[in-house]
Amino acid sequence: MRTVPFEPSFAIWITGLPASGKSTIARALKSQLAALGIDAAILESDELRRILTPDATYDSSERDRFYRTMIVIGSLLVKHGVPVIFDATANRRIWRDEARRRIPRFMEVYASCPLEICMARDPKGIYRQGRGRAGTVPGLHEPYEEPEQPAVVAHCDRESAEDAAARIISKLHEAGMLPPRRSR
């Protein structure tokens, strides 16, 4: 009987409002995966925007192009054996569903955090800049469509990023996306 090697490529999309804690969870998850010998790539939307849409307007057609491009990049990486962590708001469900269709081993994680807490954190000044004028901030001006059935809900107002990442790792094991844990 031939043994089939374990294929570690998968994608996890961490979605949530701006300043909800997505990036912090993504970094904690990358670190915990590295401890298991898995080198995942983080596709961080702000970083990609600097390259793909340096003069971003955040209008709906630009967002659509941006997220579709991000999905193609992620699916190509996964296809070539690189696990991917999407760190992106993707306020419309349609984009996350498109990633799920393109990437067979896909998991959605919801970084749940009340808008008031996100606005108080606001490390990039997104909410401050958008307050009192027309804008495109998800949760403030644009609707944010929460995941309907996320694999993990990280409660970012009361749970550490490390604990959320550990729960994601457990869910990856449970889903067969990571090899079974060895008992000691």
C-alpha cells in the first residue's frame, strides 16, 4: 500500500471590521504554524494595496478588482503548496465565497469585535478620517457582511490573538488540513 504524503497547503481568510484584530491574529497564527514546521504566507490587504492600487479610491469596482486579484494570488500560492493566511476585511461575502470556490482547502475566521472598540483602537486612523464625511469605511459607511458560518469566531474584544490562533490550529487539525497531533 502506497502512503500519500500530507499536503499542507490551505487558505485561511481572517475577516472582520477594520481594527478588529485581524493582523494580530494572522501574525500569531503564522508563528504557531511555524512552530509546527509550516511556513505560511500572509496576504495582508494594506500591503498589497500599496502595490496593486497605490492611489486607492476604495470604490466598489476598485474593491472588486482588488479582492479578485488577491484571491488569484492566494489560490496560486496554495496550488503551489504554500499555505496562505488572508488578512483582509473583504466586507462583502461574495469575495470570501469566491476564495472558497477557488481554494478547496479553505477556512474562514471571523475576527468579531464591536464597532465602538474598533473605532477606539483605530491604529491607522481609518475611522477618524472617515468620521463626519462621506466615505467608504466598512462598518461606518459601507456595510460589512459577517460570515454566515465561520469555522472559528475570534472574540477580539475579550480573547487574546494567541488563544484565537490556537483555536484556529485546533480547527485545522480537526478539518484534516494539518496532520493529526501526535500523542506523547
